[in-house]
Amino acid sequence: MSNRELVVLGTASQAPTRARNHNGYLLRWDTEGLLFDPGEGTQRQMLFAGVTASQITRICITHFHGDHCLGLPGVLARMSLDRVPHVVEAYYPEQNQPIFDRLRHAALFRDVLNLRERPVGQPGDGSTATTLARTPSFRLEARPLSHSVPTFGYRLEEPDGRRMLPGRLAGLGITGPDIGRLQREGSLLTDGRRVTLEDVSEPRRGQRFAFIMDTRLCDAAFALADQADMLVCESTFADTEAALARDYGHLTASQAGHIAAQAGARLLVLTHFSQRYDSEDGQRLAGEAASVFGGEVVLARDLARIPVPTRPRAG
């Protein structure tokens, strides 16, 4: 099982259907679990998907329309019930902090969760990213999107590193603990020769993940998606409803494909589907995205697990 994967808890926009729950996505990234936009019914979908409350380490809310947040009270109550021991950080638009407060205290329960709120403010003119967290395995940032209410998209980026080349190591007789020492110190003296890390490794670009919900086309969407290995993007409408999408601050499937293509993404995951489309229409949406994006397109389905693509080899 991949240590980096997207667990899809729901794919419906505005109203759930018989086949789709409201939004909800858990990104498993090594030891962390980032829960994005827990819509109504998320707690029950977690049971079906095999996701436990203790796997959640961060909660990222793009905005406070109900299909993106009404599951939050149940998730927080469950985390308290299960006595999740670690700190959980929650990110959401700062302008709507009173709504988060009401959701957090929507019901009476013994709140023992160590929840650390990190409201996201508007960064100046909105053209730059706000860094929310830095860990050894990723940097998490947010950018404001173009919707009818304050909305942020999220981007997770692993630091670049180097990939060791076994053939070169073996050719120079470097084995065992000396490999770790070379990685830590950057060079090693062996058989009278100074070997540097660059001699036995190649650049390894860090993996990148982007999460874009409810927005019109805007510069921030392209910046969030830049070179993403996995881009999760709303595709609420088909091309025939492009005017409706613009009026309500949403994307069509082909616009999602356009973002992926221009940003150089590798995998595009379409989600957040209008209730007007059934499962057969989903293939139509995927086709419209694929008509402008030459990479892989995946139509998200409830309870699916989608691995983050493995790193490409250099060159």
C-alpha cells in the first residue's frame, strides 16, 4: 500500500446523490493525514473507507459552503471520542472564523481534542502564497481563489533532494554505513579519493500535490497546480454550462484540464460534480478534460484510493 495516496470520501457538490456523498478527501502523506473539506456524512464515509480519526493530523477547509464543511462537527466529535492524542491543526479562511467557531461547537460533547486553529488570512494583494506549515517531508501553503465567498486552495510540496545511484556507489566500493555518512556530510574519502554526493547521486525533485475547489479560472489556480504530481480539481459543470460555472464561481471539466495542461501537472483528479450528472455523464466530463490535457485524467469516485504518482526519473 502506498504511503502517499488520496482517499476519496465524497465527490458531490452542493447536494449529495444516491451514488455520491458530499465532498471529503484524506491525503495520506507518510505519517500525516490531511483531511480536506469534510462535507456532510464524512464521518460515516471514513468508516466505509477504513479511515480512522487518529489518522487525521491536519484539517484544511477551502471555504464554508455547506458541502465543504458540514461534516466538521461530527469529525471533531469523533476525534474527541477516540481521544486522538496528537495535536491537530485546522486551516480555514480567517474572514469566516465565526462560522468555524459555530461548527466546532455545534453540539455538546466532551471536547478533549488538542485542536490548534490556523486561520488563513488574505496575503496582501492575493498574488502570493501563504506558508502554513513546514515539516521534514513537506511545506503546506495556501492561495486565495476566485469564488463567491472567501476561498483558498492548498498546495503541498516535498523538498527537493537527491537519489543515490547504486551502480556508482558499487563502482567506488561505497557500502553500508558509509552511504549514510556520505549523505549526511556531502563527501567521503575512500581509497585516497574524495567522493562527493554529486558523484554518486542525481537530483530528485520533491513530489507536489494541489487541491483546488470552487473557483473561476484565476492566476492562483495555475500557481497552485504548477508541476503538481497530483492535482485534485473541481469540475462541477460540463462545457455546455460554462456560463453557469462562471456566474457561480466554478470550473468546467475542460477548464480543469486547461489548468492541468498549462501548469504541467502529471495526474488530474476530477471531482465535485453537480447533481445533474450521473455516472455515465462522468465519462463525458473526463473526456472534456482529456481533450485539453494530455496527462492522466482520473474521475474520482466515492471510497476510491488514488496513489500519488511515483517520482519520475531524472531526464
